[in-house]
Amino acid sequence: MSAYRIGPIRETAHRILIEMHIAEGNTACAVKRCKEYQLLLRRELEVEPSPLMTRPVQHLTSA
């Protein structure tokens, strides 16, 4: 979490955390973190996360 605190907008820190959640089977946490990051970027910078960021959770949210 140190990388997250240093750069709260930095995508790499969020992506690693999401990948850790997925590896541990915490899919709800992974999806939640991704959505929170997406909202942060929209609010602060008016941009979307990269496909590299959203790709790991795409299969978790499609039904």
C-alpha cells in the first residue's frame, strides 16, 4: 500500500492491488478497487483507466 499512498493516481499501484485480490480469490474486492480507481480518474483528471488496468476484471464482471 505504500506505493498507493505515494501516488494515489498512479495506475501501477492500483493494478498490482487488483491482481493480488484476484490471485487470492477476492473478486468482489478486485472489482470494487477497479471501479473506485475509475471514478477517481474521472473526478480528478477526466480520463479513463488504460485497458491494461481494466482487463483483469473484465471477465469478472461479464455475465
